[in-house]
Amino acid sequence: MDACDARTRAYKNGKTFDQCKKIAETLSSDLTKKIEHAGVVSWSEILQTSDHDELVYKLTLKYLRQNGYNIGDWKTPQVTKSTA
């Protein structure tokens, strides 16, 4: 059976999906501290922090949203503390 195994498929720089998730979790916790201090982090800053790795970038935004942050949209490409 030729099926893709998400646990072993290599993404950018040969990382597996699980490795990308761990990197994104670490980045989101680091960015959480920065957001609490500065109040805002831009999407471009998150992209630079993720070393322009699209999967890590998207997972980082996902984890920030799960932690209750407002990740913005195309009009306001920034992550802020949630007001709700």
C-alpha cells in the first residue's frame, strides 16, 4: 500500500511534521512572552523567526490562536492580545 505517513515525510530541511510541530510550539511560547511585553508581533516577524519555513509559520500562528491571541487577518497582519 502506497500511503503517505505524516510522521516520516520530510518537509523543509528534512524535518518531519512532528519536528515542525515542536519547533512551532517553542516559537509560540517565545513569541507569547514578546507579545505580553510589547503588545504586538507582526506576521513578518513571525515568518523571520520561523526561518521562512511555511509549515512552522502556519503552525506557530495556529498555536498562538489556540492560546487565546488575536492573530489578525490580511488587513491587520499582526498578533495581539485578545480583547475578549
